[in-house]
Amino acid sequence: IAERTSDFKQQRAVVARMHAPLQRLLSIFKSPLAQGEWGNLRSIELQKTNLRAFVQHHIKHSIDGTENVSHQFRLSEGGPVFAWVDPILLTTIFSNLIENAVKYSVPAEAVIDISVSAQSPWAILRIENPCACSLGPDGEKLLEKGYRGGNSGNSSGTGLGLYLVQKLTVDMGGAVK
């Protein structure tokens, strides 16, 4: 950081932007990740989970955290949708998706649409946000480890969020599209 600038105020701003992603990384490394680059920390424990109830709970938790009060979350209507997932891993997946949707929504107080549906044999969780970005060639790279999209600018992040979404989803037998 000192090499980037000698201005103390700018250094503090850089450290402040790094704090949240670093805290998230720490929680990821402490979390019970499935088999992977960090070794066998824990086996995947699939449980029949009502995805709609899971999403409702986590949306409320996000709003109660008041970190992103300018955003509204809109969950599609419908009945329960069940899937066999590891709730701990799904929490990491959902948190990363919501964080990205919030971070890259334009305008900043945009509505983030979330839908939960079943299309046998799959349960589908879709998160959509208005974004002033064009994925272009970045689209395929977004799931690569360490890649940050061209529209990430000065926003905080490590380039691991969507990579983890992809990895953990595949580890549980799902797919990211």
C-alpha cells in the first residue's frame, strides 16, 4: 500500500476498501469448504432444503444488516422449491451472488430480482440486477479464479467470489449459467 501512495488519507481509504473482502476471505477459509484446493476440510452434507424459505431468510438477514439499505430485494412468488444442498455452502454461494449484485447494480438503489423455481430435475435460483456493463469477452472469464471484470474499477474485491460460486455449486452437483 505504501508503494501505491505516500498520502496517509489515500492509504487509509485503500485499507478500508480491502477490509470487507479480507474478512470475507477469512470466513471462506474458516468455512467448511468441500474438497478442493484447501484440502478436505469437511465433507459435503446435503440436506433437503426449501430454497424459497432459505432465500427469504437470507434476504431478511441482508436487509437487517443495513449495510446495503439502498437496495431492494424482490423475490418471485410461488410455493416451496426443494433441493438437496449443503446449507453452509449454499450460504456462501448466495452471499457471494448477492454481494456482486449489490456491488454492480446501477443505479445504486436498484431492485435486485431473485427467483426460485423448479424445472425437473433441477431447482433454479436466479439473481438479476440492472447493470451498466456489457459482459462481452469478460463473460466467460468471470468464473475464473482471481478474475475481476473490467467494470470492477476501484470497488473492493478479490476475484474469488464468482469462482467460489462456480466451484461450490459444482461440488454439490449443480451448474452455474
